[in-house]
Amino acid sequence: MVVTNDELQFSSLYLARFATSFGFMTVLTLLPDYIDALGATGVTIGLFITALELARTVGIIPLGWAGDRYSKRVLFVGALLVSALAYLSFARVTTIPGFLAARTLQGLGLTGTGLLGLALIGELAPNDGRANLIGKYNAFRMAAGIAGTIGAGILFSLTGFDVLFGLLTILLITAAVSVWLFVNGDESTITGFAFADLALNRRILTFTSFRAQYAIAVSLVRKWVPIFVGVSAAQGGLAYGTVVVGAVLSVEKVTNMLCQPLAGEFSDQQGRALFVSLGGGAYGLIALAFPFASRFEGLVTFSVPMAGEITGAVVVALLLNGLLGVADAFREPASMALFADEGKGEGITSSFGVRSLVWKPGSILAPLAGGWLMGQFGIEWVFFVGGLAALSGVATFFGILTWNHGTGALRQW
């Protein structure tokens, strides 16, 4: 079997997507351990998340411009190496400032790999199959999420931080070498500032009404699921260990991974806006149900090696987080393909940069609000506010879309 140049390019990008997502999910899985070990509470917990999001914001505009003007491949390799350095730092964290510094470095690497990887996939993909290929690309992110949650939990239990983050660093360096060797350098000639034109794009502006609010929902729900499962009962959590936290996180990745390519293919055929609306609405409803998982504590009880005693609350959390993965699989490839559609030939990296910038206010401020809600009213209110934000975003988007473009726009966009 002859491997084509396109297959090598896609495979290298898939490996890079896997490596960067593995790192992200590893730290997310270990977040309850860092919280307990460093003694973080309330707003400080929110800072652990906000520090990452602030760092991810800083590089969006310069990297968006540079990616359209210069070599995306070279910049992508640099971002992978920055990520490798970040995860080496996590192995030696002993203080809250040290953890925040490592999170900042991690955020800078994630911005580069996120924007530039999507831009490279978007350019390589054909117009009539873009969401499908983006879905496949994201499926590797979900596969890494599974490995990063279950694998990180088990490795951490057996070996501690050093071996875990050492393996992660090797994986990132391997991905960087693969991209350098096999992904073609691009000859970008877009000059000027594409952000300005794309920020005023008609479709992007309409979609912003949903995305800005949905960022609040995901930043609260996704980031607080491991906290809810892992922190002590005194803080409103279920108080389970790292292995259980990893299992709950991984089930969302499994369902998302399995559904994304197919959902992306359908959105290529049926319309981006329809799948964004369906996925966003379902996400909001499931988020509202999440805090009630604790009420099923006594439904079943059984023991699992390394995880300990498992109750009905964990089973319900697994089910709900799996459904969140299905809901997001409907939304994400359609959303990414819409921005790639609008940006190709006009500044595709900048288009994804606009997409990221719209997300940032919610992703930065929502964790701080989540920490405050958790401290003042209880952890369940984090999920209630997140679920309502998703439903509000869908309602706003649907209202603007149908008012300005008619109901047929759901299938046309």
C-alpha cells in the first residue's frame, strides 16, 4: 500500500492534535489533585482556569496575522515545542504561583497549535468535505482525551508526575518532528489585517450571537465536571479519586470522538446552522441535569479495582457526560467548518482567530464567576448558569437568523 503525500500530511496533523489534547486533558484530569495539594479554594480555583484562558488570548491576533502571512508549518512546530516546555514545568510545581506560570505557558502553546492546526486542515480539505475532515481531526483530540484522562489517572497513581509529563514531552517532540518533515510549507501572500474584514463578515457576526454565550456554558460545565466529581463533599463534590475523574471525563471524549466525523459529514450536506443549534440546545439541557447526579448515590454500589467503591452518582455522571459529548459533536465540526468556509482565501488563520476571540470573554470571566458561585451558593449553581447560557445562546442565534434570513437559513448555512 502506497502512502500518499496528503495522507502523510493529515497523519502528521492528526498526531499533533492527539499530542496537544493529551496534554490539555492530563492537566484537567489532575486539577483536583493540584487543588487539594496546593490548598486552593473559591476564586483561586477559578484563577487556575482563567490563567490558562488569558494566556490563550494573548497570542490570537499576532498568530492569526502571522499564520496568514508566513509559514503556518514553522509556527505550528514552534507552538508544539512551547507546549513541550510547559508540560515539563508541571512536573515540578509546588506553589500556586508556579502552577499559574505553568498554566500560562500551556495556554500560549495551545493557542498556537489550535489556530494553526485548524488553519492547515481547513486549507487542505476540499469544500464539500471540510466539516467531515475537521470532524476526523477533532476525533483524534477526543481519542487523546480518553488516553489523557484514564491514562493520566493510572500513571499518576503508579508513578507520580515525573514519568507522566516526561512521556507527554516526548510525544509532543515526536509530533513536532513529524509536522516538520511531512507537512508542506505554504506560500501565504495575504497582507494587511484580515481580522478587520472577517470580524464584520455577515455570517460570522450572526454566529457570534450564539458563540459568545455558549463560551460561558462550556467554560463552566466542562471545567467543573472534574471538580464536581473529584473535590470533597464539603465543597459539594462527589469526592472520588483521580481514576474515577478520568473515567467520567473520558466517556465524553468517547462519544464525541465517535460522533464527530459523521455529524460533520451530515452538516456538509444539511447545513452548519442546524447542527450548531441542535447541539447547543441539547448541551444546555444536559448541563441543567448534572447537579442532580448526587441524588442517585444509593442507586447501586459496587467495587472496581484501583477506583474503589462506585455508586449510582458516578454512573449517572458517566451517562450525562457521555451525552454532553454527543451534543458537542453535533456543534463543533459545523462551527469550525463555517469559519473555514468564510476564511479560505481571505485569511483562514485569522478567521479561526476571530472564532477564538469571540470565545475568550466567556472563557476568561466564567471560571471566576464559577468559583464565586461555588463558594457563595453551591457547586450546582455553576451547572445551572452554564446550562441557561447555552439555551440563551441558541435562542438568540435562532431569533437573529430567522429574523434576518428566514427559517430556511438553518439548512442553507
